[in-house]
Amino acid sequence: GAVSIQGRQMFVDGKPFEIRGVCYSPTPINESVYFAPYGDYFTSEYSFIWQRDLPLIKAMGANMLRVYGWLPENDHSDFLNAVAANGLKAMATFYMGDATESPVASEEQRALMIERFRRQVAQYADHPALIIWSFGNELNGVWNGYLQQLGHDPAAPCAWDDRYDDLGGCWLHKGKVPTKGNPCYDSSYCVYSRLFSFIEQAAQAAHSV
């Protein structure tokens, strides 16, 4: 459906939409997200799972579900059709994994990632059930490595020390709120501004579809 934002209110097809959602990752017993089908249980082959679950999700009072990722080469139309048939909306995640799977250290690598995202958005741009995309998952988590790659650009390093991520990313924090001009503040601002700029570029590419 057509989505718009006015202030802090989301509208879907011209009506206010308040999200009551669940994260949905229907990995069967004894299966794994690390082996085929690599967590993509949203194809028609696995319809027996989500045809069972979607009515239950609706019955519990939810109006939306989030999918953590699927393989772009597979067709997910039947799943999205079932989402719509059950009166639900969907949020899909553009799977990136960690920075070793999807490196973003160079401008060329970031451009490639954004183009991959744009193509995935275009694939289901007209489906009424799919109203939100998530560009990756927990990109700001130090364990995923994106902040390190963005912050340690040899051409323009941020001096961001990821060993002390719990203290804000630099040893000078020491449990205190840093202020502008402090090396801790400046290095954190440097790396996060690069992350948010990367996400904004991806969003603009998606809106061009």
C-alpha cells in the first residue's frame, strides 16, 4: 500500500497505521539458517509453515510481521499474498550479515551494496503487503564489523577505538557523557555519521524505484 509519514504518524493508504508487529523467523526444528535454504522459509515450498502461522499472528492482535532476510533469487510472491490475505503487512530485511559477507570499506563496495538493495526493493515494489524495508540488521553492532570498516578508512580514519564499544567507542569516555571537541565525541560522531550517510544513500536509492 501507499505509505506516507506526517510528523510522527505513519499512514497506509491514507489511514493512520500503528504497528503491532512480531519478528517472524520460522526455522523448523532441526533446521538451520546457516545451511540450505539459508533461513529462507518464505517460498511456496515451505507454505505449510507460514500458512499455519499467519492466521495465528493475526489472531494474537498483530497487524505486521518482520522478516529477517530471504534469498533474492527466490520468489516470495505466494508468501506476500498470504500475508495480505490474512490482513497483515510485512517488513522485509535486506540481508547483509556481517562486514566480512558484505564489505563496505570502500566507496565502490558501498555503491555495490546500495545497488543490490535497490534491485531487491524493485522486485516487490508494487506488492500491497510489503510496506517497509530494513537496510541490514544491527549495522551499528560492533560485532558485525561495519563500524570498524567505516571508521578505519586509511584515507580518512576516524580514530575510533572499537575495543571500548561499551563506553562509546573510545577509551576517553570512561562512563561520562562526552561533549563536542572531546576526542571521544569527535571519533564517535565521525564513524556514526558515515554509517547514517550510508543508510541515507540506500534509502534514496530505494525511493527512486
